[in-house]
Amino acid sequence: MQDRVSGWGEVSIRIPGVSLSPSLLRSLSERRIKRKGRLAWSKPRQVAEELLFVPYYYFRYTNPQHRKRFYLYDVLVDGILGFPEFIRGTFELKRISIPREFLLERILSPEEAEPKANKLVASYALRRQSLWVKKIDVQLIETEEFHFPYWVCYLKTRKGIDLFALNGLTGACAGPRPENVLRAGIARSEWQRDRS
């Protein structure tokens, strides 16, 4: 809850890798936005862009009954809406300094995020591994907090202002779920700014 503090200045955060440069992300987004509208009258027009950092929680679980098979469950939970999802592979967190205004506030606490990750792992074990998992007894062995970079473009369309985001590490389209998280984080940030 301490991430986005009012005022200016820089804050030190950790991200899972190296963010692409804004100039590269800008050119990637321009190409993708051009493809969004098939007809001339439906083409969106970009009105603004920025690199934003979304808070995430990382949880690693193991099933102690299957240590020899090395059963690991790696789960990410976003710190704004609390969507849990499995991820593959490990990542190395790197520390960077960024201006505070590019950091979205962490709304969920670790105590609220952990049950969401637990529920995802338990439902997965029941659904996919019920033949050989006799008891859902997973143990949390590692937790981390970090931020993920997204390149956010604000588009003017016939329906109003829309949001389009790229993964700041790979340049790929972020997809609907991260875009929903970004919308909620940006809306909350603007609401808090209006209150102060």
C-alpha cells in the first residue's frame, strides 16, 4: 500500500528482467495500432502514451509428497484486482529507479493475495492431477513482491478513449487481463489525485 505516494521524486522497485526502451516500445505499438482498425473510419488515433509499472506478488508452492518429481507451482497475483495465474520458468528480479508517477498503487495486501494463489493451486491439483495426487498438501516455499512494466497507449476511437498495452519486457500485446488491471489501477490513481 506504500508504492504510489503522492508527490514527486524517484522510487526504487524490482522488475523481472530488463525493460525495453520507450523508443522501441513506441515503434512496436505504432505498428500494432495501425493494424487495429480495418476500415479508415474505424482506425483509432493515439492521443498519449506512458510506461507504467503494475504491482505483482509471486508465490512458489511445492507438493511435499512429490518432491522426487519436483512438483512446483509458480503463481502470480496482480496487486490491483487480484487475478491469479500460473507462470512458467523463473526470473531474476532487477532493481531500478523510476519516477513515482509511473508506479501504480498496490491495493491488495500480501495477506489478501496469498489465499487467491492457494485456491488456484488447489483447484489445479484437483482438476488435472487427481489420479496421482491423493492429498492436496502444498507448501508455500517462496514469496516475492515486484512490479511489471507495461507500455500503455491511450487511443481515441468512435466509442471514446480506449487503452492498449504492450508487455514492457517483450514488446508483445499485453492482452485483456493486464489491460483491465491497468484500467483499474489508473482509475484509482486518478481518483486519489483528485481527492488530494
